[in-house]
Amino acid sequence: MKFRNSIQIILATSILSLSSCNYLDVTPDNLPTIDNAFTRRSEAIKFLATCYSYLPNDGEPTQNVAYMGGDELWYDFPAVSINTTNWNVARGTQQVTDPYVNYWDGGFGAKNMFQAIRDCNIFLENVADENKVRDLSIDERTRWLGEVEFLKAYYHFVLLRHYGPIPISDESLPVTAPIEEMQQKRVPVDEAFDFIVGLLDSAIDKLPPTVASPVTDLGRITKLIAMGIKAKVLLYAASPLFNGNSDYDTFTDKEGNALFNPVYDNSKWTKAAEAAKEAIDMAHQYGVKLYEFPGTTFPISETTKTQMSIRNAVTEAWNSEIIWGNPNSRTWQLQYSSMAQIDPNNAGNNSVHGTMAPTIKIVEQFYTKNGVPIYDDKTLDFSNIAQLRTATHDERFNLIEGYQTARLHFDREDRFYASVGFDGGIWFMENTPSLSDEDTFQAKFRLGELGSSQLVTITTYYTKKLVNWKFAFKDGNSNHIEEYPFPMLRLADLYLMYAEALNESEERPTADVYRYIDLVRERAGLKGVRESWQEFTLDPTKPESKAGMREIIQQERNIELCFEGARFWDLRRWKLAATELNKNITGWDRTQDKDHPELFYTENTFFAQRFIAPRDYFWPIKESNLLVNPNLVQNPGW
Amino acid sequence: MCYFSTKSIRYMLPFFFSTFLLLPALRAQESIDLSGVILDSVSQQPVANVSVAIKGVHEVTSSDHLGQFTIGSLPQDATLVFSAVGYQRKEVAVAGQRNLIVYLSLAELEIDEVAVVAYGHQRKSSMVASITTVDPRQLNGPTSNLTTMLAGKVSGMIGYQRSGEPGNDNASFFIRGVGSFGAGKKDPLILIDGVESSATDLARLQPDDIAGFSVLKDAAASALYGARGANGVVLVTTKTGVIGRAKFNVRFENSLSTNTRNFKFADNITYMQMANEAVLTRNPEAALPYDQNKIEHTRNGDDPYLYPNNNWLDQLIKDYTNNQRLNFNVTGGGNLAQYYVAGTMNIDHGNLRSEKNNSFDNNIKLVNYSVRSNITLNITPTTEAFIRTYAQFDDYRGPIGGYDEHGNLINGGQRVFKEAMWSNPVMFPAIYPNSFNPFTTHPMFGNAQIRQTNSMYNNPYARMVSGYQEYNTSTVNVQLELKQDLGFVTEGLSARMMAYTQRYSYFDLSRSIVPFYYDLVHIPAANQSILNPLNPDDGKEYLSYDFGNRRQNTTTYGELALNYNKSVGDNHEFTGMLIGIIRNYVTADGGDLQTSLPARNLGLSGRLTYAYKNKYLFEGNFGYNGSERFAANHRFGFFPSFGVGWNVHEEKAFDFMSPVVSNLKLRATYGVVGNDQIGEWYDRFFYLSNVNPEDGGKGFAWGNRWDYYRDGYSISRYANNDITWEKATTFDAGFDLGLVNGLNVIFDYYHSIRNQILMYRSTIPSSMGFQAGVQANFGKAENRGFDISIDYNKSYSNSLWTQFRANMTYAANKLLVNEEPEYPEGLKHLSKVGQPLRQEYGLIAERLFVDDIEANNSPTQNFGGLIPTMGGDIKYRDINGDGQITDMDKVPLGFPTDPEIVYGFGFSVGYKNFDVSAFFQGSARSSFFIDPGNITPFALNGGYQNGLLKVIANDYWSEDNPNLHAFWPRLTDGFNNNNAQRSNWWMRNGAFVRLKSVELGYNMPQRLLESFKISNLRIYMSGLNLYAWSKFKLWDVEMGGDGLGYPIQAVYNIGINVGF
């Protein structure tokens, strides 16, 4: 009977438990949700970090398409020590199934910009509500809102630059929203530019001019950054690709609305110039200035000093010229892929693999020592760039004394020697064994020379400019790479942007056009534009005309900002890609040994680039997106 | 009451028989003395413990261990009734005989017996649901993995085995195929004695221990499991003790295990020549990887260390290995308690070679052992208790695992086979003999630096022998079951309570050295070769230790049932059952907060059956189940089902059939079952979002030294209160037919609609920026087919008997509703609606391009990326005619990847003491795809450089032999993405027929055994997976696309089975 009782008890309890749903309610109440992010400041700053985290990793050559999609750099095929998938863009094999560098869906090193924008919207919607994050002060709240407004604008800009007309996301729709609402259309580019500039203006109002606490805040968005980027956005809006581009006359959405405005509007240049000038004035006000190398513990020549000013303007963390550096993108792979084996004390050290190879056309682009293009310099003959010549004692800071190398490497401006590593060049580094810029590291890239136990880059050139001078080979096949935040915007860029926009907005070049381009040239050790052209070219009046100055400014930009990811976009913006990216990619013959310089300096063609206009000016949208969203239209040609 | 001993039982039994049972017999007149022996009709073995009764009277005696019995003072016209567990009842008229030989047939052939059904047993004759019952002896085979024996033997089951690696050789099996295309559970619920078990638990089960094996296929059968029955249920019960003296049974097997088929390499001269060709054919100016000097020296074989010539498969893999299995059980007991105790030990080895210089062995050795103890206690005359404990342990040692081509973690054995394919055969020898450098204290493995890099190749031998991994698993189940007859409340009422807990734990760890690599360099000036150390600083002679994974989980479960059986008159029979269940599962290694929370089920189920004159049968079931995974409003689901049956042979009107037909039943069922295990395993709570507030991937570093770092927020699931059960609505109709001549047929047709399948909403544009897919119960699929089983038994005389059996399962599914874009005209081929669930899509490969000109003038194929498409590359068809080959040109290719048909057939023949049986198993209507990336010759991926398969060397496109339909397209020095696209070029037919098992046995004659007190002794030889018929020859076809894994094993076995 005892047994019977126990059965009754078990029965009763199990029926009880059955009737109570609580048994199945296993989730505690305080599981993390998105709401947790907006309870306290210390959580909200994590969401702020989230909004920042989508900033494109531009200091990573495998992710920044400018390093693999254009004509500045070339690579080995098959690739060694670097992932060259995005090189498909440069080789003309972009496709719609799964496009390379896909910022729309995220992929091939490109972050998902729509996710970025959604997170920004969530942040803005919550932080704008003063009932949330109660321990956030008004000032800080305003500042954070400004930062995220900037980021939201910037992510739209990244998409716009890539795809042209884009859908605009101004709010975070819930997952339960009707599909029709989710199937957004692309808006005309003018509208997209207006939206971005509007957001930037709103951010500029909220942001502090600079950061107060560099230890914790460097890398945060400031008013100065927002103004600089606003200038850049307006420059794009004014540029030929977007301003009155008739190539896209027939490009409309499904309802027939034109996505490009075919009418040229010169006032866009004026706006761009004004924005650039405002940013410059603001920068000057807060002590931003072109970087000058202060010297080091041992005496060095003026030549080396000028070159160090050029190099460190990019590679020294937070130098005086940096307006916006991205501390999340710290250039490790960039330097690894730029460095050559130049250290005789660590000759067997193959812990880095310079693979990013500047092409001959980029090497040719640098000016002569007189500050004019090599084929325009009436005092110097560059008709045979491969001609061998032996470096003299006077040239010892740029070239290895007594070493035979090509004509192309002689009589060039300091930016060439600072930016490009080449066979026969000097490669000054902080750990120079001679404690001097004399008898310092030498770059010899012919087969059998020091440092060529491995094959050198495909063109035999190196992107020396991108390596911080504190790089060092160490024993045990290791090295030290001195990281630096990738410069997203520096003052020289802003000067040149201003010069360009001002030149276009006026009938003929005004004083400020010359002034700001000459500031950049001066730091590079060159004389002013008018003076140089007057003295050294057969076309001394070229700088007097708007068209002439346009060419000069464009080349100045290409030189000053080379290997910094500018040319890829500038060529598109200027609508010059169809010309420039339909040329051959060439380099010297690295398979020749050290005893045959004449064979080494044979110009080899590696590839005939093909740029199909207007198709290649914009990215393809992944084709599956067009099925999912019937309101989307594909870019022309894809 | 609880005190008892076997001794007292022994005293009590004879007393019981003699005083009580034998009394009536004394009154009979014209009586005789009779003795006899009872034999198994198939095996001719004596059958012990057979109850012998005089018809209409009572049991008088039972057979002894020799199957013998004697009855004194028996009426001459008496009829004896013989009955025993597992055998058909048999009646024999004495008719004055003094000596009888009685043959008992196995119960599987009997019509009127019971089957294991959900939460109990049912008489087969009154069942209407579709249930396959399997004779456990048919599952016997020379393997320590039961799951490999299921395909083709269990009607209604689709199965296949992809790997033969010990510890990783479970076959996949699905009841009536896969019915859902969600990410959740698709395989059946497995219950062993009511304990929810994993496929590995089933794999480790010994057929000798199994009493009943049923597969519940339709809704009526599995509705009681409600939330968990949608994918079918496998029910296994183990044996319980039998009253009598202890009876022992021992089985020992030793088998030789070998790969059914290995992939084959081309010779290395061809390797190097083709490697050179692969470079030249794409770029005539490129430098060649192998110079003529090396090729010549390798050909001459003059210095195997300087000019290595490896066949990695031969160097890593042995031809065969030996495995042992021992199974032991003992049963017995008295009236108060009975026991069944079994122990098993299996030792399985891998086919890997070991390095004799090592003190450890890297070859696979999997020892698994288990102990089972089933105790039955008759506590009171109306109360029975069962205490079942089962513990199962795996101890594994083998090579260290790694990653496959998709980045998935794989076992060591599989890795070795893959690396045999993925390693350069000519750049280095496996190992240099000590004589090169007598003073080294470690093995000197060969290697070389890859050109232009500072990294080395993969030396598969060094990797295999440089360490070992161990894992241990323990599964312990303790189960208590009580049955109480409640006849004193009302007649026919009984109650049953069962509870169990299961504890599982797993851990692994590995120990390894870091191999020292050397490169033999020839110095022409000195005319000598020296060994150059490649990693003198990195190598380690001593073992290091790697902490592995730990997994622990616990399940506790309870159920309480009320049963009611009632007959009203002779014509009406009712049964009813009501059961409540409660289940709780916790795991120690969920990985995040949500997965660490307990998984729970709560359910109330019921069954009601009614039979009229055993002719018309009705059955209704329901399950009302709850799962913790859904929002409160969806937490419980109701799953009803019902069925009807008609025993035609019981009808007077059909008596005319009785000379031919002994049994004919028509059945039909209809019902709904559910599945709560939908979505990915980590998607536990659909009504909650899953947010990671500490996601390093979304963090950012500010500050001048970028050290003011903050993690970010990420979301991996959006909250959705509407997500609920996946439901299967199944209709089943079938018949059971038994002919007098011994032929039995069971046939079922079924049609099932699975709806509310959880799937990702793919119509949300990516411009919405959602980080996680949005899921909804949106999908719908149909599954239809039939299964049929046939058996035929015939004894020709006392010494010759035959058995034939066959079964076939056809399961075809189709996607009915899919979340997909509205495809415009011209792209309709992309729609998955109307296609099988496991249908592969790909491009249509027409042939190879004739030349570069054709390649350039055809629709653009940009898959190659940096490698231009040339003559000899695969030409695809531009389905939508847009001038480029993209995903939009993909169409359904071939059959689904799971077979739609699985079948098996076999026979057994016995003559006197010998018997032989063979079983064939096959599958049809499936396709698989060779993964070309895996076998792309010369492709370099990190240190892995692919070898060259012979099939490629024999048949590839080249300028000299531009065969447009060659097996392999134009060679490439590396991977070629154009040619690797999923297309029909790589599609193969997965159909095969396999000689699955063969057994030849000999039973020792009784008279020889008597003197040793042995009741039976059987010696047998058997084989498994001896031969397969298929068009596909590269590897064992059953492995499908993953042919580089550990091959399925062919087994040659000898065994002995002794009972005493």
C-alpha cells in the first residue's frame, strides 16, 4: 500500500508540473540584448566602437582595392606571400556572380557597408533618446552623435564611390517590416551627395575641433576630419565622373528616373573649393602643418632630410600633417609587402616579402630634380630610360656610388628617391650601421646580389615610401615592423584638393591655386610650378591656363599621394581611367643576373590592361541582389 | 520480500512443479512415458527452457540445456504445446510416440506476436501503424558498428556510410529519407530501452543483446513522441533475464580489415613531367619546377634520398589490420529476480603505419567496452521492477586530427588519407635513415623549402608519426522502471513509471613532438651530399601536450503511464494508454550563455485502440508536447493521429483464400507529428535575440598607441516570437500478406507533407544591413514513396532449409514552398520549388574548349579569376543567354545526393550442421560530385601540394591529345576555379550494389558437445563489404564526393560462439 501511495504522489506531481509552463521557461531575464548597449556609458561606448569598426581597412593591401585594382602596383602570378584575389579588378576579370571588393554585401576584404549603416542608425536612434544611457553627459552625447553621423555619411560615401547611385538608409527598419518597404531603390547621385553632405554638416556642428585626450581619443572623428571629408565628398561631386557625365544619360531606375544628372554645374567646384579652404583654415588654426623631418641623433644630409620628410609624412604615427589616421588599420601587411632585403648583416633573413611592385609608368611619373615631368625637361634627356649610367659620389645619398643602373633612376626629384625602392638605390633606415646616411643600406636587386636569394618583385621596384624607417631585420629570421595608423587624410591631400577645385571653379588659375600646390612642392624640395615650368620646359606658359594647371595638379597629386590609395580613385573621378588603365604594365627583367645589367634593364611587358568604359567606372552589383530586390537596377555594362 | 537467493529458487522450482503441476497427470489412463529433444528449426540447435504443456491442462515441464525433456504417464492421445521466448508456439500430437524431435521456428515468422511500439508492446495482428520490426540476428555482422548494418536490412530506412575510420564510421540513416530541408535535426529519434540515445550509442549496441528492434515510420506509430517523432523513431529493447539456471553465451571474433578501394597515384616520372607541362601549357615562358636531371635520376632510382620517389599511400597505409570482438552474456534467475548481464569488448585498429623510432604508436586503436545489467524483480505478485544499468566506454588513440578542405575539424585517420593526396611526392623522402647522421637523437624527416617562400612542404609521414591523440568517452545510463498491475482497482488497469539519467563525458588531448626536417643537398664539387637541417631551432625532441576538447552532458527523464486493457465479451477489445513525460538536458560546453541553458520537454500522450472480433481495428493517438525553444504562445503543440485496419483473413467471406493465404491485413493511418529541433543547434531560443556584447570582431582601438580598445556588439539572431514547430502530416497505407507456403510481404505506401519548415528569409535585400538572417516557418516539402519487405522460408526436410528475404525503400522528396525571389521568365530554372531537397545545382558543362579562340569568343567565363580561360578548359552553357556564365546559369543536376532507393536482398541455406548466407545491399538514384579542388594535381595550398591521380595522368586534355571529353581539363599549375565550378562534368552516379555480408557457419553436432557440457558451439567465417558493383572506380562509391577520406573497410572474419 505504501507503493500505491508513492504512485499517487508521483502522478500528482507530474500532472502539476505538466500544467505549469514554467518548467519550459528556462531563459533568465537578463540575457544580453541590444538594449543593454544603451543602458550605461561604458556599454554604449562599445556600440560606438562597433560603428567605427566598419571603417574600411585601407592600410591593408589585400583589402584596399586601390593597391590591387589599378596600375600603380603589380604582383607576381601566382602570388607569393600575399592574397591577390582583388588583383582581379586590375586584370579586368571582375564579375557579377560574386564581385571582388564587395562593399554592398561584404566580401573580398570589403566590409558590409549596409550593416555598418544599420548599426549607425541604431546608435543614433538610441543615443538621441536622452532617456537612454542616462550617465552620458549632454556634451559627450552630442559629440558621439556627431561622430556616428560622420561615420554614417562616410559609409554612404564609400558605397557611392563604388556604385554610383545607391539606396539611402536613414533609419533602421525592423526585421518585421514589410518586404515592399525593404526593397529600396537606388537614388540619383546628386541626391546621394546631398544626403551625405547634409549628414556631414550636421556632424560638423556637433563635433569638437580636435581631440582633447590623445592617449584615449586619437582616431576619434573630429570637426576637422569631418570638414576634410566633406571637402573630399564635394570634390567627388564636382568631378567629371559625377558632374555632367553624359555616359550615363540613359541610366535610369525601373521607373525611368535618371540616376545621373547630365548637366554640368560649375558651382559644384566652387562648393568643393570653399569646403577645402574652410578645412585648411581650420587645420592651420589647430596647428596641423606639412610634416618636416626634425633630424636624428646623428647628422644627415639635406637630401636625406627632405626624403625623410616625405616618407614620415605618411609613415610616422600621428605626425603633424595627419588629419585623419585610422588606428584600427595599422599597415602591418602593407610594410611586410613593401620591404626589400637590404640588410647585409641579416642577408639570409627572409622574414618579409616585398611583393608590391610599382610599375615603370609610375616610376616615370615622378618629376626630374627640376620639378617637371621627365619628358618635358629640356635640360635632361630621358629618351632612353634603360641606358646604363654609373652613379657618382655627388649622387651617393640617392644612388650607390659606382654602381651601374638605369638612366631612369638619375636626376629625379626627392619624392622618387623617397617613395621607390630600386636596383642601385640607397635605402636609408634608422638602424643604418654607419650611423650616417653615407655608406648606408643599399638596394641591389639583380640576381646574385645581396637580398636576391629570393626573387625580387615582378618589376624590380619596391614601395619604399610605405615602410616606416624604424623597420629592422632581427636575428632568428624575424623583424620589427613599426606600425602606424593608415593616413586616411593628410594636409597635403587637402592642399591639392583645394588647388584642383579652385582651378576648376575659376576661369583661370588664381594665386591660391599656385600657392597651395607650391607648398606641397616646397616640402618635396622643389621650386614653384610657374618657376619650374618657366625655367625647365619648352612649354613655359602651361601653368597659366586652366587646362594646363589641371594636368599639372593631377600629376602633382599622383606623385605626392602615390602608393597611398589615391590614384585608383582619382583616375576614375577624372574620367581618365579609360585612357590610363588601357596601357601596358611593364617592369625590368628580374631574371637576369648581376653581371648583365644591360639585360636586366630590358623593359618587359607583363600585362595589357583593359578598362571598359563606362562599365568599369562603377562596380557591378552582385547579380543575386537584383533578383532579391526587383527595384534594383544593375550598373550599365554589367 | 526483498530477500532471495538463487539457491532458494532452485529448491522451489522442482517443488512447485512436482507438487502442483504434475498432480493432474497422475489421473490419466493408458499413459506412456515420453522423451524428446527440441531443436531450432534453422540452426538445429537444442533450445533450452521451452515450456512443455499438455494442451488444455498446464505446463508440465521444460527443456533442459540440451533441449531435452521427459514426461511420464502421458495420455496417448495428448497434444503437447511447446512455447519459448523468441519462438513460435507449436502443438504436437503425441499419437503414441515415445520419442519426439520437435523443431521450433523463430518467432519473427510468427504472425501473432508482439512488436515494440511507442511506450510499450502491441500484438502485431492488432497493429495498424507502419512499423518495421527487425530480427536482431539479421543485424549481426563482423563489425563493431551496428549502424553500418542497417541499410538494406530495415525496410523504410535510407542509409549510407561515408567513412570506415574506427570511431568515425557511423553510417548516416534516415527513416523514409530526409523530409525537411531546415538546418535542424533530420535523423530519427533513437530510443534504447526508452533512453534517448545517439547514433554512436546505437552503433555500439550488440545484436546479441537486442530483444526487439522496431522502426516507427508513420504518424500513428510516432505521434506519441509528438514533438520529436517527425523524423521517425528507432526503438530498441534489450534482453531481460529468463528464469532458469545461468546460461552463458560467448562470442569471439577476429577479423582482418582492409580498405575496399584506394585511390591510385600515377608514377612520379609522369608526375614531374606533367607538373612541367602544367606550367608550360599556361605560360610557355615560365620556369619549370623539375629539371631533366632530376627526372632522369628519379627514373634511374640511383639515389632515393637525393631524388626521392614516394608513393605516400604505400608509405602511410598498411594493407590490412586485425580487429577483435568479444561479447559475453549470462542470463538466469528465479521467480523473484531474473538477470541479463552482458559485457562487450571491441578492439579496432586503423590501417596506418607507425614509426619504429618512436616510443609511441600513432596508429588508430579504438577500444570500446560496455557492460549491461538488466535486472527484473517481482516485488509483489502485481509489481515488477526493472533496473537497467548500461555503461559504455570508448578509449581511442590515433594520429592527431586536422582540418579538411572546408576548414572543418576532422579525425586523424581521415587526415592521413587526405594528406597522402595533398603532399608532394618527389621533393623529399619521408625520413632519412640514422646512418646519415648517427649522432642525432631524433628521427630525421625529409623536407624542402617551397620556392620563393620561407615555408616548407607538408611531409605527411612526419605529420602522421609525430604525435598522437587520445580521447575517452563514457556513457552511463541508470534506469528504473516499475510496473504495477492495478487490477485491484479495476480489471485491466496497470501503471508504469520509468525514470533514467544519462551521463556522457568526452575529452581528448594530444601529445606531439615537433619534427626535425632535413634536406639532402648535393655538392658537386665535393661529389657528396650533406644533410642540411631545415628547422634546427623549431624542432623539439620532447613531447608537448595539447589540451583538447571537453564535452559533458546529462539527461534526466521521467515518464508515468497508465495502461488499460479491456475485453467486452469475445468481440470487443479496448486498450488505452495515457503517458506523461518530462525531460531535462544540460550540457557543459554550450559555448555561449544561451546554449548553456537546459533543454527541456514536457509531454502528455495517449493511445486508444479498439478491435472488433480482431477483424476491424481502430487506433487513435495524440501527443501534446512542449519545448523550451519557443515563445510562450507556441510552446505546446498538439499532434493527433489515427488509423484503421482490417484483418481480411478473419472474414468468413474470404475463407476461400485460406488454402493459400494465411494472413492478410489492410491498414491505413493519418496523422501529424512535430519536430522542435529545428534550426542550427545553437539557435536555442527563437523568441530571443542573440547578442554578443563582447565581440572582438566589432571592436575598435583608439588612442595614440591604439590601446584604448573597446569590444563591439554583434547580433547573431533577431528575436521572433512566431517561430514554432515543424510539422509532418503523414498518410500511410499498406498491407501485410502471409502465404501458407511461407512467403510474407509487407508493403507500405506513404505520403507526407512537412510544413512550417524553418528557413532563412532570402527575399530580404542585403541593403537592409541585417547581421543575421531572419528566419521563419516558411518552407514546405513533400515526401512520398513506398517500402516493401519480402521473406520466404522453406524447409525441405529435417536437414535442408532455405530462407530468402528482400526489402526495398523508395523515398522521394520534393520542395513545395521555398523562400526565394520571384524568378523572372528565363530564370525559372533557378527555382528550387518542385525539386528534391538535396538536389545539387550547377552549370552544364558541354565539353572542353577546342582552343583559345573558342574560349575567347564564347560567353564570358570569369571564374578563373587571374587564370585566363583557354582551350582545354571546361565550356559551360549560357542558359539564360546573357553572354556570361554566372550563377544564373545553374540548373538542377542529376539525382539528389542522398539515394532515393535503398534495397537489400539475401538468402540463407542450411544443410545439416552447415549453413551459408549472403546479403547484398544497394542504393540507387543518387548523384555525387567529385571535388576537383581536392585532386587538382600540383596545386599548392600552404605546404600542401597535391599528388597526381592515375586517372588524371591517363586521361587529360593536352595540346598533344586535345580530347574534348577527357576526364581532366587542361592542366594548371595550381587550382583552376573555372574548371572547379560545380557542374555535371564532375557529377557521378552514386548507384551501387554491394556484397554486404557473407557468412559460412558450422554448428558442432550435439553428441560431440555433450561431454563438454556445452549447449551449442558455432564456428563461422564471415565477410563484410566484399565487393561492390559500380561504374565509379576512383574510390569506394559509397563515400560519395569525399573520396579522400578513410575508406570503407572490407572485413574477413572468423568467429566462434559458445553457449553453456
